[in-house]
Amino acid sequence: MTSTVFRLPDTATGKADPSLIAADTARMTAIAERVVEQTEQATAELSAARLATDLRGGAGVERDLEIRRLESRLRTLSRLGSDLVLGRIDPVDGDPVYIGRIGLSDADGHTLVIDWRTPDAAPFFAATLADPRGLAGRRHYRWARGAIVDYWDERFTDDESSSAALDAQSSFIASLGASRSATMQSVLGTIAADQDAAIRASSKGVLLVDGGPGTGKTVVALHRAAYLLYADPRLQAGRGRILIVGPHRPYLAYIADVLPGLGEEGVTACTLAETVPGGDGYPPESDARVTALKATTAMVDAIEPAVGFYEEPPREGVDVDTDYGTFTVDPADWTEALRAVPRGVPHNEARDDLWAVLLDILVDGADVDVDPQTLRAELYANADLHRAVGRVWPLIEAADLVGDLWTVPAYLRRCAPHLSDGEVAMLQRADPTAWTADDVPLLDAARRRLGDPGAARRAARARVETAERRRVMDAVVDDLIAGADDMGALATMLRAEDIQGVIVDDADLVRVEPDALAGPFAHIVVDEAQELTDAQWRMLVDRCPSGSMTIVGDRAQARDGFAESWAERLARVGLHEVTTRTLTVNYRTPEEVMTVAAAQIRGAVPDAEVPSAVRSAGVPVREGAVADLGAVVDDWLAVNDGTVCVIGAHGFGPRARVAVLTPGTAKGLEFDLVVLVDPDQFGGGVAGAVDRYVSMTRSTRELVVLR
């Protein structure tokens, strides 16, 4: 049963009939040859581009862009394994159409395989017996080690010509139970109709994908990101950015290969804690009452008045001595300058605007015989005026601002008047920088409202350097003009703005690098969203002005409980335009495991929506003693491929194919074998039940519980 394309098992004699696979063999061969041709072509073009020497004008920019395009193309082609083709569709009228991870045409422009994201490919995922979408049939391929090791057909008409391949469920179930690797792989070949409908949904507003463990929420989220980058005009050609927010770093490592494997690079992914430098290392808050206070949007709202405290006009004026006399900035001048600062500009960056207005006020009101530009430079270089501006509009670090809230009760009371005296006292601490995970939303809000003080200082220094360069240039120009034979012509040339720009090039002096995680983003994908507090939701909403999000989660997996509806939760944080897609079929967890896990969660959350398992692994849940942990893992690894996750063990180290995690860091991941150690250690109540439920449902094949 072996060929260059098909390597079917001996038990699949009927499927090896040449009449069933000859056309596929020819098409797969042509596709493989085309990938090689395009790789060689892109490699040659890249070499030529790198050797280009004419970089004058825009040629250098065009060359760099072409190099980046070719490098990206080569990376995409290199990631295309033999499983480039997912399957094919057989229209009632027309030739078969092959569906792939990317689209490819032959050298003459004839289509070999179409991208799975195109509208023409949609029936491959969406067709059902009730709605065949114009198809007579559909074929899925299962690849392994560079060849098709199985395929299955579905027929939507009465044609029985290829009945040997009509074993869709057995092959489909086998593919779901295949061994997992250390990183998540694209599962395009097994995406179901309900998942595809969510993937291709409109990006307007919020798409909420609600479903229990194993229903493919993460699959939907990631493939939806790839689909939107291809199909959404706001995101095509790099016009907008997508942010993927995961629950923890192991999750981000697990999904890292999915989007590149679909041909999409450069998508930003992070945890919410990582939006603040060092935030991913902050410990949890020890006092649940403090956590509850910091989790509210009302607490985040305290940042605005906290910054506003430093933007109030002074009650006294200041005198500034210069070479051209003494200038007085009275309270009315300060008030006028402060009112002219544009709203919405981060505080530290807005000091430039304050300077500009203040200098305009002083220069316009000056009664001195001096060039206005010279006077502006003199005032801007004045140390007394700099100190005065620094007092009125200081540059502030986000950590200092939030730290003051936790160490100065009067300041916190002023900025958060909704707090009682007891709550103000509860939030105080001796060390202002003893940050916890619950401080991250406030630190993030402060960073966004304040901006980078370091960038503002660098910009100020750059302007001083530019002013000094121009002063020196003016002196040199004056000397040249004084000694020139034709003073008129030389003066006209040297005083021209263009030539001054060449002599004093300040283009690179003021360049602020943007914060890659600060946004704005055109679309945000957030996984395990049931755990987010209102304060954390504010972090996402502020980064996505369009309100376009994909939110995936399961209310039954919320450790703190989730009594309200999704609609109520999202409306409270400002997300009102919500479309819900509910996934109810568990493709990952075997029925044997799901039965035990369902009992765990329903004991604490009776109305939990537990998905139905689609398959049985034929292996019952095993129990044993904690002392047997090492033997259980070793024995399984000796006879099985795939991955193991040990949850709840203390002092048991990870190794190849074995991860040691907590219930929290296991969220969103999946493993062939899960060994749950001492499940009672997670305690009672909703939190304990959720920990056990999450732990058990990470399994795709077997579960062992050690007590």
C-alpha cells in the first residue's frame, strides 16, 4: 500500500484502489514540485536583492522591503510540511477543489490548491447532510511521516461509487486520539462545522465563544486570528494588529507554532501581566479583601485624579532672569498654558505642549528688541524656567504614582473617594514597591495615562542639543556672511530653511520607540476569559478602540465562580455588541475521563454546562497511591508516544515529554496522559472543584488519579 504520496495500512485494501487515489496522487505530486520551484525561485530572488548596490533615493527602502517579503515567503514555504493539503471538495457540478494551509498555483497560473480561508473553501468545513453547500462529497486526509496514512470520504448524494472510503467516523476519531507533541499543531483537517462558523464570523463587535473543556475554543481563537488577518480589510497587509492574550506563559509557548504554521507571522501574544515590565513575576495578593478592592474598575478610575493632582495650576507666580531681562510667569499665565494642553496626550509627553504654549505666552508678551526665535531659545535653555515647569508639571513614573496610593492615605482618599476609611487603611502597605499581581491593572493604567518619562527626558535633551546646534550654526553663518564678497547672495542661501536643515539635521534626535503591548490593536483574542476581573477587562478595552474582540471561555472553569451571564459580565465592562457561539461537543477528552470530571464540577456547580464527549478511548480512569507516581510515569513512557502532565506533585521534576504543572498553569493545554496527584489538596468549594475539573480534562487519552 506504499507510494510516494499514500502509505495506507494493509487493513485498508479497498482505499488503496487506484481509481480512488490516482487523481490525488497526481495533484499532491504537482503541489510538492511547485513548493520546491517557489522555494528555489524565492531563494534566487533573495540572493539577487541582497547583492543590489544601487540604494539611492527610495531604492534602498524598496530593496529592504523586498528582502523582508522574500524572507517571510521562504519561512512560510519552509514550514509547509507534507500535510499542506487538508482535503478536497467535490462539487456537484465541477472538478474537485483541493483545500490547503496556503494557496498555490502552477507556473501557468492554474490553481493547484486554494487557501482554507477563501470563501470557496468554506464548504469543506461547513457542509452537512442537511446543507451540503453544493457538494457531492468531501475528502479528508490524515498525514503522518510525510505521507497520507488514511483518508475518509463523506457523501452528500446517493452516489456509492467509493463506498470503501466511507468510514468517516473511525478515521476522524482516530485522528482526535493521536499523540500530542510539546506544542499545539494546527488541526485544520478536523475543524467541525460549528467551529468553522465561529472562525469565519464577522469581526464587528465581540464574538464570544462559549464552551467547556475540549470543545476547541483555543482552536477557534487561533484559526480565527489567521482568518481575520487574511479576510478582514482592517487587518490585511499589516494595516492593523492583532493581540492574543493567554492565561500564562506555558500556554503561549504551547500555541507558538500554530499561526506561523498557517503562514501568519508577527502576531503579538502575551499574558496580561506581561503588559507591565516585570509584572509576570509579581506574586498573588495575600489578602482576598485587597484583591476584591483592586479588581474593580472604580479602583482603576482612581488613576485619573491621581495624575490630575499634578496638573493643577500653581497659586503663585515665578520670576525668570534672562540676558534680555526678567520675565514673570504669573498664575494666570500658568492657568492659560495648562488649559491649552490637549486632552488625551499622556502626561509626560504633554509637557512638550505645555512648554510650547508657555513660550508663546512669554514671547508674545515680551517688550524686548530681539528676534522671537532667539528669545524662545534663550527661555527654553533657562534653568530657572525649567525648574518652575518641573514643579508645575513634573515627569512621573507609573510605579511612583501607584506606590503613593498605597503609602499616603490622604492621597488615596482624595483619588478614590468611594473607599471607606477602613478600606483605605486596608490598602496601605509599608513598602510601596511590594507589587502583587493585583497591582498590574493599576500600573498599566498609570503607564498609559502618564507615558514614558524617560522618553520625555530624552526628547527634552534632544531639543536642547538641537537649539545649541542652531545657535552655533547661526554664529558660523554670521561669520561667513561677514567675510563674503557677495554678502547678499550668500546670506540668502545660508538663511534658507532647506540649507539650515542640512547643516543641523535633527531627524534622529527625537525618536520614541512605541510600546509594542500598549496598542492600539485592531482586534484582540483573549483565552480563558472567565478568570478576568473587571480591572483586567479595562486593560483590554483600552487597547482596542474598535471593540473588535474574540473572547473564549467557560463559566464552569472560573475558580471564583461566575454567577452572572456572559452578557451581564461583558456589558458591565463596556462591551455591549456581543455575538455568542456555543460549542457543546468535547473532541479532546475521552468519555471515560469526562464522566469522572463531570461529577467533580457538578458537585460544586450543579448547573455547569459540561460538554458531551465524542469518543471513547477504551481505557478506564485508573487510581493508585501517590508513592507510585514515578512508576506510573515511567511505565507509560516506556510503551507510549506522546506527552504526560503531572498535576499537584511536589518535588517531582519535569523531563522530556513530561510537564509538571499546577491546575492554573495547565489551563488551555492538553496531554496524552494526565496524572493527578492528591486531588483533595485543592480544597473544597468552587475553587477546589474547578481545579480538579480543569486538571482531569487536560487528558486526551488516559487519566490516573493518585491518592
